[in-house]
Amino acid sequence: MRLVFGLVLIIGVGLAGFAVFMAKDYIGAYQAQLDAERAARANAVPTVEVFVVNRGLRYGEQLTEADIRPVRWPENAIPDGTFRALAEIFPDGEKKFRTVLRAMEKDEALMQVKVTKPGADAGVSSRLSAGMRAFAIKVDVSSGVSGFLRPGDRVDVYWTGRGASELGGGTSGVTKLILPGVQLIAVDQIADSDQSAPTIARTVTVEVTPRQVAALAQAQATGNLSLSLVGAKDDTVSDAVEVDQSEFTGETVAKEKEVCTVRTRRGAEIIETQIACPE
């Protein structure tokens, strides 16, 4: 009997030791998992909800609620102009569509600059900023940068005409920069900035202030306008530029010598006498 009791006691102690070992191993694994989860949470990037498009969209297509969906986006990498609420995209009381201005690929973030206002089409008016106006400039293959202009490009506008000569009296041919860094919003009747094929335009439409509209209208009526394409990464502002004919021909116009005279009357005769001009 004592033998059986001792055997049972030994087995019990062995099982208890095994149970403690297994429990310790389980608790250690659980603690390791818990520590790993805490570390992952500490390194997790905060996210917010933004809207992306469900499919590829091209210029002129209508964007509806069926074309978008919300996703989680890293909070520190959200592009400017994204939408975070459906009510921002399709406000109450407005038409439930927008028109695409710039091509978008599937899962690309929906941004304000890539679509029109609710219910608007993709016309030129949808691209104008507040207080700005559209003005058309006549161009040809030479003045229009050989057809390499696209909506969204920036150009410097030069005027060529007759101006007062700085070298004496009269007028001379002159070319001057009148508007630097003007943005194009349409080329002919095309406002698609994703247009890649060069076209020989007859008109380009620029975004300018009302005062600049008056300046361009006057310049176009009194001379010829030419455009110079500004580089996409060029953020410099052009200084005042004015060139007359003498700068590239090397010719100079001499000032006429000033002649001073006095007139005296002798009866019915008027006598003109040359004198030294006063300083």
C-alpha cells in the first residue's frame, strides 16, 4: 500500500513539474507575442480615410459616386487637395457628378485639381482661378513655339512693335517682355493637359488678370505677340527685357546737332541769326 502511495506521489509530482514547465513555456510565448504586438503598435503609421478612384479615368469623363471608394492612407503622406468625406465631393443640393480634368489611374487619390466643381463640365471656365480671366492669343508655328505648347504650360509673352528710340528722336523696332510666366489653359479648343502629340495651334488661351487682359489686347492690336516656353521646373521670374534693332545690328543713331537761332525783324524782312545754344 505504501508502495502504491509513493508511486502515485512520485507521478503526481512529476506531472505537476511538467505542468509548471508547460505553463511557463506558454506564458513566455504569450509574453513574447504581447511584446511584439506592442512594438508593432508603437511603429505603426497613423492613417486617415481618403477617397481614391476605382478605375482609370481620362479627361472629360464624368466622375460619380460609383467611381470612388474610401481607403486608409498614411496621415503624413496625404497629397494636398484630397477628399476625406463623401459630402466634400458631392455636396447636398449639387449635381452628383464631377468632370475629370486630368487623367487618373486605378487606386489613385482623388484630388481637387484633377476634377471640376460639382456638376461642371471640362470647359475652360472650370480651370480659371478666382479673379482671373481667359484671353486668347493668336499664334502660328513660329510664335507658338512650333506646336509644343500644352494646356498647363507656362509661357513668357513678348511684344514686337514700334517704340520710341532711346538714341535720338523718332521710333524704332523694339521687342519687350510684357508678361512673364503666364499659364496656358487651352490650346485651340483643347483644354486637356494630358494631350501629348504636338499640334500647330492657331490660338492659345491664357489665364490672366483683368488688367493684363487690357494690356494683351492693346499689345495685340499695336504689334505682334510671341510666346517663349518656360521650363516645367523653372521657378524663376524673368526680369524686364527690352531689345531694339540697334542691339543686334550694331547700328547707332546719332543725335542731330541742336541749332539755336534768333529772329529779328527789319521792316518787312525777318532775319534769322544762329547763336550758341544755352547750356
